[in-house]
Amino acid sequence: MTINGVIPSDVMLYENLFKQIRVADQLEYKRAWVGEAHFSIRPEQTKQKPLLPHFNGELCINTDILQIASVVYPQTKNIEMGSAIRNILVNGGPVAHAEGIRNFLTIHNRTLKESNRKLNIGFGVGRFAYANAVYGVRPRNELEKISWPVLKGLVLKEAAEIFVRLLTGELLSSKDIAPKILQKKSFDEKTWTSIQQIRPSEEGIEIPPFWEFEPIKIIPEEIDLSQLDLTIGTHDTDLQQYINQFHPVKVFNLSVTPNNLIDATHDQMRGAFHKAGGKWKREYMPRTLMIFVNGDASISTERQSEFATKEAKDAIISYWKAMEGTVDEKKVRQGMENAVYGNPDEVYQQINERFHQDDRIMTWFDFNTNDREIVIRRMKDFMLLVAPKFNRK
């Protein structure tokens, strides 16, 4: 993304990432979660219905958390790596992803065990459909096209079940996977009528698999999964519960999710979380939070607050200009409400007021900046000047 007229090189972005992770390890952050994207958005910006036409640059250049993790773990002592999220529909689909992760755990098992660390795999689907379509995950006929807003959720369910069951060592074929059934209750009357005109059925319409295969079992076979943590990125409460039939799977949610839905998800997961994972804890659904903190000891707390507030507002304005080409003051206000900003005391108070004491915060410091020293300064100010205030409680 262009910031202050500059687009960083790919090499610079990776150098920044690895440097920031090494510093985070020294500061005793627990995990480094890395985003993922596939294929340049630039060709998409030239199409008849352009994607993010005002955005200049790429949203993310990481395509494989396993390669990043293989670099990070030997360079660090305590921090864990995580994907947020790994798109299991692309790059061969759920079978290939299960195989790749088992292979990684086999190779790096000793390193992880000796340092008491895990590989954290957040998984789901990508934000943009064009990447999935390259791998055949798109409507295959008119019925699927009409029903796609609902069907795509069922496709994720199919992929998630294949992924988790193969990853955990099952002998599995596509016939063992729960069928995808379109039901009347999931559609408005007009859409359901259109579906019925193509394939009449009041009992529900079964959709053929997107991944069809004979019984297979993933190798390497002898692998200890105790160094793996799984987290699914979905708001679908039925899927959150369903996938926990097979293995402990935690949940991702967005920072903008209302508190009543957050609490309802925790209530649901207390009963649904796979018994092998023990009792459900609030920390199993981390909360993403943009943080703009200034702890510069050479200036007053008032000036710290002013600088941090300006950084936050400038970042959110730049973001919406890049996303939409204009600035909607309502969206800027909402963005500010979803961030915390100010001097260390103010940031502490904002987090303390907004979050449960048992929540885990996914701290986001590099929003709208490519300057790794600014990011590192925010990381240090938070961990050295804000985090201790919680530890004292």
C-alpha cells in the first residue's frame, strides 16, 4: 500500500516483518499472526467491475505461513507463529493444506517441543473471491450462481471438515464428508423460487462436492499434534460447533463484532469445544485491536496523547481513501472507535473499559505505516508502559 507516496519493495516488507518479529520475541509477545493473500490485485483493478480501484499497491505479500515460520522459529526463542488466516480453498485446497502442515510439524517437531512452542493455524477463506475462483471454487452452473451467497458458506464447511479430519490423521474419502444441502429457510422467497425453477425439491437440494476423492490418508503419518493449535475464521456459529466434533478448534472474530455476539459465541463454545481441548477459555477467541500509543518520555502526557490521536486519525483517513477514494466522516469515527490511541495511561484505560479481563488482545501496530521503527516504537511503548498496568491488577 502506498503511504506518503512510497510503495515499499517486497524485500523491504519481509525484512520489516522478520525484524519486528524478532523484537516482539525480545519484548515477550506471545504470538505473531501474519495475514495472507494470493495473486496481485492490480489485474483485478482493470476489470469491468474493478476491485479496490483507488488502492495502490498490494494488500499483503505473504502466501505461505509455513515458509515464514520456518525462518522465524530458528531466529527466536519464545514467540509462536500464526496465520490470520490461511485460505484452505486455494493452492490445492484442503487436502494439500493438511498435507503441508503435517509435513511442517514432522520437520520442526523437535524445535517446537524443545522451546515449548506451537504452530498456530488460523484457517478459513480469503477475503476476495477471485483468488478462490482460480482454483475452481466458484459457481459451476446457474443454480450455484443463484444460491452462491449461501452456498459459499457450505463450501467452507466442506473444506474445513476435509482439512481438519485429514490433518488429524483420519482415513477419509469425499463420501465421508457431510453433504451440502440447500434449504428453503436459508433464502428469501424470490431466490428460493428461482432455485426451484431450476431444480424443484421441497426436501432440500444436495450440491455435489467441490473436492471429490477416494479414501486417502495423509503422510507423514507418525506426527504429534500437541504442537498445533487450530482456529477457524468464521462468524457461522453452526460451523464453529460442527468442526469441533473432530478436533479442538478455536475461533477468530473481528474487532467490530458487537459485545453481545462475542459473549454469545463464548457461551456457545463452552458447550461445543472439543473435549480434548479442555474447558473453553475466553482467550481462545482473540480480539484484534489497532493500537496507537505514544510513550515518548521527552514530551508531556498531553503531547503524547495529541501525537497518538493524530497518528490514529491520519491512518484511518488514509485507509478509507485507499479503499474508496474518498473519506466518509462516519467511517472515520467508527474506525477511531475500533482503535485505541493516546498516551500509555489512556490506552490502558480504553482497553480496560472495552474488554473482559480474560480476553486475549491481538495487537495491531503497523496499520498504515511501512516505517518499521514507528511500529517497533509502538510495540515497545505498549509492552513496557501499558502491559505492566494489567499485570499489576
